[in-house]
Amino acid sequence: MPRRARFTIEGGIYHILSRGNNQQVIFHEDKDYQQFLDILSFYKKEYKLEIYHYVLMSNHVHLIVKAPDGKTLSEAMKGITWKYAKYYRKNYGGIGHFWQERFKSFLIQEGRYLLECGRYIELNPVRAGILEEPKLYSWSSYRTYAEGERNNLIDLSPEYLGLSDSTTVRQEKYREFVRDGLKERRREERYFREGVFGSREFVEEMKRKGLVSLWSHSGRPREK
């Protein structure tokens, strides 16, 4: 059965999700997480991507990426996943598929939807029960937004920059925004079924352009 073509648009912003095959652990030590970020940084420059948010969990990766076009996105992700799999096999061994199928991509409408999706992925460690506050997790973009931590990988979200002209106020608003996100789970999860996160008008427009819902019955991918 042929694979369904990935739905993309020019200059699109996507939530990318990639999992280890059979939910296997893909990061064992700090050096592994850092290696993935180094690879991501290389391909970001190579393919002129913008990376707004990320979180690296032990067995999967979430990224929010803006790509010039669909071909660029696919080629960049192919390089990232291939390069990290090669690194992993060299250090830990193993055979067979390393990643679970192709990476999944969910289109995000610009504006507040971008900020909400960033919040959603940065709260993954909290929702998984790893820790109680996102600031305690080292392998996400949260501290860049909430505390001003320097991170050359991150392109600050335009919606985030619009929160305030003051860096201090902007960071405080973001911290509050993320705290509020713990109370608002279902809304952000809706797009896992539709393949797009945005207003009703935006979703309908994308469907007219060829977007097909990804999961009709099974709901979103599991987080753990």
C-alpha cells in the first residue's frame, strides 16, 4: 500500500513528532541529547529552517519547525534522523529500524496557535510525570522563552515576541501562559486527529487544499 503524501504548504510551520521504533529509548545519556541537538543545528543551517520550540524525551522528539517548502522539510528530517540513528548504532549497537515509521508532521497556523503548540510540547515532561515544573527539564526550549537562557538553536516565535516590548515582562507572561496550559489539554490535542492546528476557517481552507485527517478513531499518539 503506497504511503500517503505528506501535506505541506510553502513557508509552513509544523509540529514534528518522531519516535523510536517500538517506543525504544533513543537517548540514554546527556551526550546523546546533546548530539541530537548538534545534528539538528547543522541541518537547520543547511536547509534554512527556523526552529521555534523543541523537547527531547527519552524515546521521542517534538520539534516546531518552519520550512521553506515540503521538499526541504522532508530532506532535512531525513538527514537528521539518519545521522542520529547512525550515531546511536555506533555507540549502542542494534539492528533493524531505529525510528518508528516516517516522522509525523502537523501544520500550525501562525499567531497564537503557534504559541499554544510550543507550550504544549514544552509541558511534555510535566505531563509524563518526570518533574513538576518545565524549567527543571534540560532538554527543551522552555528556559529560553521563560528565563532568557541563551540557545543558538532557537528562533524566538514571532507570537512570543509580540507579548511585550519588555524582555522581563515577556518572560513573565510566558511563564504564566505555560502554567495556564496545564489546565487546557483537550484543545491542543484536537489537531493530532485533524493534522492541523488553527482556527476553524484555517482548518477548512487546508482541507480544501488537500489535507486529510490522520487519525479518525484512535486519537493522538501516546506521550509516554
